[in-house]
Amino acid sequence: MKYRKLGNTGLSVSEIAYGSWLTFANQVELDKAKKIINRAIELGINYFDSADAYEKGKAEELLGEILPQRKRSQYVVATKAYWPQSEHETDKGLSRKHVIDSIHLSLDRLKLKYVDLFYCHRYDTETPLIETLEAIEDMIRQGKILYWGTSEWTAEQIAEAHKICTERQWHLPVVNQPLYNLLARNIEKEILPKCVELGMGTCNFSPLAQGVLTGKYSGGKVPAGSRGSNDRQNMWMKDQIGDIELLNRVDSLGEIAKKYNLTIGQLSLAWILQNPGISSVIVGATSIEQLESNAAASGVVLETGDYEKMNSLFPVG
């Protein structure tokens, strides 16, 4: 496993991170989760990503049964807040109250004294930005979180938060977590360049487009037991697994993958890691075999011609 610094910080994160979105407490229960986490650590994965919204905190609870048994100095944990946690009006968004409540509840579920990374899971248009940033600053100074970042914010929103923190000498945002893969490259236009300019790292989610970029849906076939066959989980990929022309382009990656003795999925992960602005790629394996396969993408160096061919197959939209 290779490691990269998280933006301009001194924090080293594994190129492949393990995420609990759509997996923990959903497809993966405790016994299986323990085996996956233990294997992840053996493979050198040190960054574990979660959020209060993942199965209403159950994903954090599972991590809380596993990670505290490990030496705290050897792993990085991220969580997030924004999405409603109940029907109560104060139990959502990025108000000072909800940020502080959410962090404390996440720490309780994770059974930790602090989280390494705290993400604002979306931008809150109903709360003054300075209120959110002041709450985060207080939590950092209390030692409840070490670093903070954004998720699915625009370049302008990220820049404004950075400006406010700079003016007040508060801790700067150090990481952004966007959707990014071969099929979704819009962050390359403004968001990724802005993050690089501001010294922020990027840890992207959905690097395999929920499995579309593994080649398993070739020809529009939907394997039994796959995410595509699960109506609770396939809402973000329904259109893609029905797009034969798109799936044919995914299949065409197989020729490049063979050259490197990789699968299509591994190649798709390696393509992301060719971008120096990326700190870590968050994968969501539901088995040890998937995890091992994903981890093998770390350290792969693609030839310029192959990298450009992949870019031309899946151009920026």
C-alpha cells in the first residue's frame, strides 16, 4: 500500500481507503465487518470513512465495535454531518447546535475520544457559513476533531470557507470529498483545481460508480446479488446499467487492463490515482476478495498513452 499526504497537512492516508456507505449495517454485518476491517489493516489501509447518515448511525456503531480494539495512533477515522437524523427540526443541517450534537453522538457510536476528519456532508444554505465554521473551530480546539473538510461543495463555497478561516486564523479546510470516477469527472473543471490551489487534498467516493466500472454489468446483464439488482441501493446506477453504449465503453477498458495484469475495476481505480490532486480513493468492498482486489490498484503507474486513451473514452462532461 502506498500513502499520500492529505493536501498540505502532515497526515498520511492510504491511497485506498475503506468506506462504510452502502456497506456496513446494510450489506455487511458485524462478524463479516470485523474480518474485512482486519484484512484492510493487514493490507496497509489506514483510513476508514463513515458518516452519521449511513444507516442512521449503525455504520458508525459497527466501526465502534472494531476499531477501538486497535492502536489509535495507527488509523484515521472520518465522519460527517448534515443530513437529517430524525424528524426534529434541530436534528439536521450545519447549525452550531447540530454540528456539536452530531460530533458528540458520532464519538459515542464510534467509542472514540476524537475523529481525525470531520466533513460537512453538504453545504447548508439555511445556516450562516461563519456559524458552522466557528462550531468546527471550537470542536478542533476541544480536541474532538483534528482536521475538517467538505463534501460535494462547489468551488466557490470551498473558497469562501477558506477565506473566512484565513481571516480569523481558524483551522483551514484540508480535504474535500466529492463524487469522482471515469463516468463523473465534473470536479476537474473547477472544484479539483480550486482544492489544489488552496492546498486541500481530495478523497473521492464512488470511484467505481457503484460497480459499473468493474465490467460486471457487461451487455446490460445484472448479476443476482449485485448492487444493481437491489432496489434499495441501485437508485444511483439504474440509468447506467441500462446504457449499453456506456457499458460497451467500459468493456473496452479490458484491453488496457490486461496490459497491466489488472481487472477493469483495478484499472479504473488506478486511473484516479494518476491525478496528484487525489489523496485517497474511498472504496466500499463487501467482501475480503473485493477489498484485496481494490487495494491492488495502489502504486500502479499507467503509461501516458493508456491514461489519455481512458480520458478520451470517458471525456469530461
